[in-house]
Amino acid sequence: MSKFLDRWELHSAHLLAVLILLTFSAAAAGAQNNLACWNGSQVGNLVTWSPQYWAPGQTVPVTLTDPLGPFVGGYSPSQSYYFVITQASYNAGSYTAEDPNVTVANLQYVNPTTISFQATVASGAPIGRDAFSLWCPLISEIEVAPSIFITPCAVAATPTITSLQSTPSVWVAGQSTTVTISGTNFMPNGNANGCAPTELSISVPTGSVPWSSMVVNSPTQITVTVSPAASDPAESATVTAANVNLNGSPAFLVSNAATTPIAPLSGVVTSTGDIMDGVVGLNLTAPSGTSGELTLALAGSKHQYSQTFSPSQPGTESLDLSLSSIAADTYTSIDGTWDTNIQSVDIPPYTFPAPWVYFGYVRYTQYNVPYESSCTGGQGNAWIVTTSCTFTKVSLNSTFVSQAWINGTGVSNSYGTLKNAAAVNLGDQKGPCVGKYPSGAIGHGTTGGNTFEEVSSVTGSCNKALVNNQSAAVPASGNPAKAVPLSGVVALSCGNKLNLDPGNNTSEYTRTAADLCPACSNSSTFTNGTVGHVDSYSSSPSCTVGPGMLPDLGDFYSTKTN
């Protein structure tokens, strides 16, 4: 038994057979004038067929070519016979047993290298391989040529794309999107005939779009997951589908091009340089026409806060947080979501370069130092002490002495600025002057003292000169007094700065911690819904000082800025 070969095979016989391996059985053909036979010379191994693949239900013109030119024309029907035989017939040596599913007709000699004929394959022909047999009685040899395949896959079907559907309707850069491609003439995966499935191409001006999980579900639907790079700009993706063309050039039958937009869709916090006034900068990137509500969320050590803003458009945004709604706390980061008409976008967490120490709504009273020139009434005894514990008895206005001791500092007419001796560690109960006080001199207590040190300027507990409308006394408690947390958040140290915002997300004043205010730690002094109390220094001259002696500076939303 002979073996089916993919080249010419020479046999010693009274039959010259050009045997072509076919995907389906073929039927015998009739005879015409100018039929072809072999000229008896050597045949080659480079026989080609056009087309090489035949489809059931189709009639195709076939050309057989051998570059060595073994064909001769002009034979009569009694001198040239041709058949299509099955692989089984060939293996059995039955070279004239026609395949009932294939009919061959119109054999023609074209030139020494080419013959042609017409093949009709029955619509129900099974998948298989056949051979074409050409018998010239004057020649006593048989040849076997390269294969021809008859298969439903030989149908030249160009796919078409009618729509691209996905949710969202645009492809978002940096995210994966499942796309449904609708159309016609798609070759499904795992089809019964074993045809190569439809292939896909996705391109963009900047390169290509990675895709995965492609499935050709049916002749009308393909699903695929696309993953545009996060760096993709706003551009259009072009999608084409292609079917393998078994019979030649082009190798693929390519569909029409369908396009869809790629959207770089993102939101990022870009700046919190004005967070002391509750202002946050963002950059929103999206196609023109994108809009949606924006929600920002603050993360604090004790509290969380979120705020939703009216629909935002792409571009740079400067958003004002509602200071009145935010609890006093230390906040360390902010994130959010942008719920666009395309899809919801996460705004990644942004960590503040320095924690936002927010004290909420704080009352600011004002305090000053007594001026002897503003006092009325009689004179009284007082003492001036030096760091070497030398005491000098002087005469000062008695009201001034009382107020200067209570306040800690006063400005006299003749001795300049005087400081409470106990406040500078020169009192009669602590420090180097204990036991050295002369009779009548008093250097202790919150009231009733009359001993002072001359100083060059008005200073607070931080021993720094107090500056009009800049310095402030912060909440304190204990004996000796120490700073305590303002609004329950953190205690302020000397030199810490406060930003004062009236509630319009704009700074109105700043104050620097330079003194202590024991009364400010008492919640009974928190008025008008405030949650903290700070005393602002004023150089306004008066004799009597204390709460209510000067009008309040006001109530402000306050932030520690250093």
C-alpha cells in the first residue's frame, strides 16, 4: 500500500496520476478538448495549488502549477482522464475510484507549467484529504503531488464590527475594562470545524493597548479585557478583527476599524499649603465634559471628617473645607472620591507634609499691662530687687502696685518696666533671695505682692518681649503654671504660631505663644460655641487689667502653623 505524500510520487503503471491531498473527497470529472497529459520528463517537488483549500458547498476554479513544466496539451478525451479520489482509495491503490462528494470538470492545458480545472464540493462533504489523479494511457507512470485541503475554514469571510460596548463607555487609562465587540463573521473559539478563531488588533497613536481574556463567543460576539497604560493620554483606540485567509494573499481578512476613546481619569491632591485656612488644592484629569460630585475625607487621630462638594469639572480645583464642621484634632492625611459621569475615581491618600493641628473655634480675649500713668489714687510702698538680692524701697501708686503684681508686669512712671519678683525667681519663697527680704517687702502669692525687678521690656512667661497684636498667652494650669492642650488637642510651646481664620477660609490674624493664661484653661470662659480660649496681648495703656477690661479680639478657627 502506498503512503499519501506531500510531493510528487512516481509509480510504474499505465496511469500517470497527479495526486493531490484534499480536505474533502472529490468526484470524477468529464473530458474536454485541449486536455493535458504529462510529457514524460522528470517532475518536481514544488507543485502548488491555487486555491489549496476548498470549502464544502462551493465551486472553485483550480490551478495546478509545476515550475519544471511537465505538462503537454492537445490531448483528446480518450487520451486524458482525471479523477478525485479519497485518501483511503489512494492508499488502496484505487486511483480511479472517484470521491462521491467532489466533482471535477473542465480540465484545461494552460502551458507547460500549468493546468486548470473546476472543482465542486458537495455541501455535506466531510472533512478529509483527497487526491487528484490524471491518467494518460500513453504514459506508464504515476505521480503524487502536494496536499490540497477541503474544509469549511476555506470560506473567505471578512468580519465586520458593528459596536464596541463597555462599562464605562470609555476605556479608563490605568484600569482594566471588559469590552463586548458585536459584529458578523467572527470565527468562535473551539468551533466544530477546528478553524482558527478570529484574531484581534488594538492600537493607539502612542503605541498599543495590552489586552487579555479574549474569547470569540459566537459569530457575532467577542469579549476581551483591555488595560490601557496609566500614562496614556486622551486618545482614541482603534479595534479591528481578522480571520485567517487559508488561500493566500492577504493572509488575513481584516474588518472595518472601530474606535473608542481612552480617558486618562484621575484625581490627586496637589497642595495643602493653605490647609491652615482649610484650603485644599486638587488636579482632576478627565475628558472634556466630565463632571461629578467630589468627596474629600480627612483622617485625624480621634476624628474622621468628610465633605461633599458640588459637581467638579476637569482641571485644577481649590476647595474650601467647612471649618465650622471639622472637629478639633490633629489630622495627618486626606483622600476622597470623584463620582464622575464616566465612573467613580479614587483620589489616593495624600499625607500632609506636617500634621494639621486644628483647634477649631477659639475665643480670643485681650490683655495688657497696667501703666502707672493711667492709675488714680494714693501712693504706697514697694520694693525693687536686683539679681544680687539688693532691695530698694520706692513709692508707687498703690493701685498700680496691685495690678502690676497680679498681671506680672507693669510700666511705672519712674522705674520703667517692672516684673513680678516671683515670676523671675527672685521671690521670698523660692530662689536666691529667700530669707533676705526686708520687713514689709512681699514676694509671693497671686495677689498682695509688692516686690519687682526692673526689666528692659514687657515679657511673658517665655521671657520674650511681648509684641502688640502679635504675642498671646495660651491655656495653662498648675503651680507653677504650665501650658495645657488648647481645645484638648496639643499644648502650645513658646514660639508656636497660631493662624486665626474668621470662617471664610482666609487668614485674618496670626499670634505667637509667648505667655501663659491660667484662666484660659477654664471651660467656663468658652463663649459663643468656642472650644478653646487664648489671650492676645495688647499694648493699650490702662491701669486696671483683667477679663473684660479690653474688648475681645473675636472668635476664630485656629490652626497651629509651626
